Amino acid sequence: MASSSFLHSTHPTSSSSAAADASTLLLRYTPDFCAFAPLRPTRQLTRARWAPTPRVPAPEQPQDADPCCADDASSLSAPTASPGAVLRVGIVGFGNFGQFIAAGIQRQGHAVLATSRSDYSDYCARHGIRFFATVEALCEARPDVLLLCSSILSTEAVVRTIPFHKLHPDTVVADVLSVKQFPRNLLLQILPPGFGIVCTHPMFGPESGKNGWNGLPFVYDKVRVAQDGDQAAKCEQFLSMFEREGCRMVEMSCAEHDRYAAGSQFITHTIGRILAQLDLKSTPINTKGYETLLKLSENTVSDSFDLYYGLFMYNVNATEQMDNLEMAFEKVKQMLYGRLHDLLRKQIVERVPIPGAPSVMSNEAQINAAGIPSSLL
Ligand code: NAP
């Protein structure tokens, strides 16, 4: 198992009173792109400590109009550090992905509390989740883990409204944003010192994970977690949920994640968005490759444009990848048109013998020399 390290990551240089905007948070931590550190070993489940223990979810009270009034906060704040205990995960941002991840947390026998900008109380009532009208009320219920599932674009505003003083002082704050340096820096800057920080990115979503999470990559960085005690145990318990779902656990720094994700996930989303602009249609003669493109286009646009824009805006590597993509397209065009140009030049210009020049080939020989198989002529 990868070891926890307390404060092993760099803190922001100062806690300036001026609110840093998103671009400051990104630029201040521009990674060293030359350093292609190898992936750290994937997390190993320590069977003895985390042996599967049947868990019974804590009975969450039914949703009230004002849940915080009904809470006895002290009874809810008891540490749940022992392995196999029910973890209470408070989700902030209960949209598409928040609901999807809540289902996995519940499958693992843990309790979900939720709050969001919109009212999801009906959905929560149907799914055994306690919904809170405000983030203050959720914090007063003192979850063990606060899991940020808001859009990348809204995260800074959302985090700045969280009354952290209402939470247990060793709460673990985690996020699932598809970019990682930005939330890492933001949380290091805003969170009180005792809070644990775990930045994660489940590399799957409601579409790719609809048939289970087995074998799907789960990236995490224990940015700031106590080495032992309740916080360490809660963090392990939180991560072990994904492990037990069969995810491939990849421990990686946030900077490394963003470097890899720009070259893989951002490119995938961009190609998917370009294909969607072409409005591709299924045909009676689809090849397997074309079927893959149709699926990619469909899957990509099922995510919000905010998510895609967040991948671009909040990953410092994204513009470089956009430029690479444009250059690659130009290069492919040049390869095609360059060859066509050679062919036409031979046909049009060299057709007429030039006195003193080497003898001219027949039209067919010229065309073959340009690389077109005679079978196609
Ligand atoms: P999204 O469009 O990125 O985010 C939607 C969520 O953000 C909803 O909970 C929404 O709240 C909240 N939100 C949006 N604007 C807000 C604002 N101005 N103020 C407060 N809350 C706001 O779509 P998503 O797919 O649900 O993604 C959520 C997070 O999960 C993102 O950070 C994303 O990067 C990450 N993620 C997504 C996937 C995926 O496959 N979709 C995979 C891995 C990670 P309301 O619904 O209450 O309006």
C-alpha cells in the first residue's frame, strides 16, 4: 500500500488575503514538463487490515425541510475510523457525476449525504440519501469525508462558500474533478490546516462505468493526510471503496495527472466534439472503426460542455495539445495534397517535352511513379 505522507506536498507560498483567481492557482504551480516521472506503483490492498467486512449503512434520517434543525451534531460526529465501519460521505454537487458516484459508495455499504445548487430531494428520497438544502446544513451533519463533485468551472466559488469550521477538524476533503492541479492548489490554499486533502479522478463516468467499475483507472493523490489516526483511517476507507469496486488504483501527483490527461482525455473529448460537429450518421455499411467513432461522438456530447470547457481552461497542458492537434491535422492534409500536387504537376507540366530535358515517361508510368497502384487507374 502506498504510504501516507503528512504535508509531503508543497504548500502555497502565502495565504494572501487577496482571493487568487483560477489562473493564478494554475500558473503558480506550473509543473516541470521535462520531468516525466514514471508512474508510482499502483495501490496494493492490505488484506489483513481491509478484509471485507459486511457493512450496514448508517440509517440516515429521512430528508427534512430543514435537516440541520433535526440533527444532533454531536451524535453524528463520532469518528468512524475502524475498518469496516460505515463512512458518511457528504457529496457537494449532486449532478450527473455526483449521483453516479453516490451509487458506488452505497454499493460499498457506506452512507451518502448530499447537497447541490439544484433541489435533488426527490431523487435522494428515492435512493436512501439524505439531501440538505444548503451546504451549511450538510456541514453541520459532520460527514467523515466531504466529496466535491461540482463542475470544474464552479468549484472555486463552491469551495469558498463551505463553512469548514462546522466540520469535524480532521475531516477528509476529497474531489473528483477531471483536472487535478487546480483543486489541489485551491484546497491547500483555502482549507484549515488540520483537514485532510485527497485529490482523485475516477477515469470513468456514468456511460463508461455503467456496467461496473472493474478494471477502470482511479487516480488519486494523498495531498495532505495525517500518517495515522482517524484521518488516515478515513482516507484509507474512502480509497478502499474504489479498490473494492475493482478499480485500478493509480497513485500519481496532480501535475503528472494533468500532463497525461491533456494528452489522452482532453484529446479524446476534443475529437469527440469535432466528430459531433460533423453530425455523423449511421450507415448500412458501418465499419467497426466507424462504429467506434459514432460511439465516441455520442459519449462525448453526453457530458456537459462545462466539463469539456473545464478540461481546457483548468489544465495548463491543454492549449499545447490543441496546437498539436491542429498541427497534426495540417500535416496529414499536407501529406495528401502534397502527393496530389506532385501528380498533377507531372501530368500538366512535364507532359510537354522540354528540349534537352530527360525523356518523359508515359502518362501511366508517371501516375505509377506517383504511387497510385495501376489497379486503381
Ligand atoms: P458538470 O457539468 O461538470 O458539473 C455539474 C455539477 O456542478 C452539478 O452538481 C451542478 O449542480 C454543479 N454546478 C454547476 N454550476 C454550478 C454553479 N454555478 N454553482 C454551484 N454548482 C454548480 O457535470 P458532471 O458530469 O456532473 O461532473 C461533475 C464533476 O465530476 C466535474 O468536476 C467533473 O470533472 C467530474 N467528473 C466527471 C466525470 C464524468 O464522466 N461526467 C468523470 C470523472 C469526473 P446542480 O446539478 O445542482 O445544478
